[in-house]
Amino acid sequence: MKTIGVIGLGLVGSVWARNYAESGVLAGGWNRTAQPDFPAWRPTAAAVVAAADAVQIVIADPPAVRAVLAEIAPALGPGKTVLQSSTIDPASSAEFHALVTGRGARYLETPFTGGKAAAEQRQTVFYLGGEAALVAEAEPLLSLISSARIHIGDHRQAATFKLAMNLNIAAQVEALGESLVMSRRAGIGDDVFFAGLGRNIAYSALMKFKEPKLRAGEFSPQFSVKHMAKDMRLAAGINGCEDFPVLDAVRERLAEALRASWGDEDFSATIKLL
């Protein structure tokens, strides 16, 4: 894999594509909303596949991925590799793996952690799902836009792991919001709360990351309510995860935030429900 195309030029995908372009390996980019001035812009998703050895898909959800794969399927075949970086569930991963490999191409699940700021600093971390040889072959390209690539297992396991990580994130932020409001209602100021939290064993990089938003009540999206709600819905649909009480709780909180029309705000906006 010497060249790559990117399908989905949103907040993260556009940064990856520009970084690939700077490294001289971008063969094409495509987005549902046309961006003809974008580097290596192609008029269709299939044209991206035709131009590149590998194509990286980073879009909203399983239905969107399914639609893109249906469009590019005629262009897939031996010598083509799909790097699937959208957050999806393991059942969808199995479906997409079968579709791509059935065309003679190869499929690597490549979900990630880290938003736009991480992408700009080439600090994205990928969770990889596929055969070790394919993971190794993708390494030179993915290393151009990331700081770490972790081989989780097969494609289903990588998709599951990404949802498991997001469950952990959602639960931490909900607990942080509740503990902050508990302290505020007791008359404890935010300076004291965060100073004390910083010395607590529970303190995490995520808490440090969300502190400015919670202090200011400013919820421009780093990770939107609608996307986290989608991920928790997918997580709840995984076989064997039907009785997870924390997952059920954060799903309901995010659903309440959606009903309050906060879908485009940062998911830490659930604190407003308190």
C-alpha cells in the first residue's frame, strides 16, 4: 500500500487527508458535500478507490458506511484495501468485511481515538482489527497520521473495543458532572473542587480535558452528544451487553440531551440536565 484515498472529509478525515497529501501519498479525497478545492479531490467515492491502493473511510455510522461500500463495490478487487475508521458495531464490521473480501479486496478495521486536535498533531491512536500481516502492511501509511497503532485482534474485536472505550469515556464524564454539581450544591467552588480532584486517585486526562468546558458552561463540540448517543446505542446492541447498568444509564442521559436539542453540543453538556 503506497497510496491512499480518504472518504469522509469531516473534522478528522479532512486533517488526515491533508497530512497524507503533505507526505505525498494522497491519491484522492471525497465527501458527500462536495469540496472540489480539496487536495486530490475526486468526483465520486468510486474514483477515489480507483486511484488509490488503500481507501480510508471515516464517516458517521453503519448505514453511511454501508451506502459508501455499495457505491465503491464495483471498484474493489485484488490489490485494493479498505481501512474502515468509522465507529461501528461488530455485527456491521462482519458484514462489511464479508462484502469487501467477497470482491477480492482486503479489509482492516481501523477505529481510532483522538479528535481534530489530536489529528492536527498527528497524535491519533488507532485500534486495529485484522490479520497481523495486513496490520504490518498498513503501518507505513497509518504512521503518517498517528502516534500509535494497537493491534486489538480481528475486525469484530476492534469494533467492539472502540465502543468499550467510548462507554468508559461517557461514564467518566457523567460521573464528573454529577460530582461537580454535588459539590456546587454544597457551596464548594470550582477552584477548590478541581484542585482537590487533581490530587485524587480518580483524576484522569479526560477530566483535565473537560474541566474548561464544565467550568465555563461552554459546550462547543469536541465529541458531540449525537455521536456519543449513537455509539452507546451500538454498544447496547452487542450480544451479551444487554444487562450493563452503567451503559443503560449513560444511554438515557444522552437520549435526554438529544430530546433537549443539544445533539450538536459536546457530550459533556449532559451536566445541564442537572
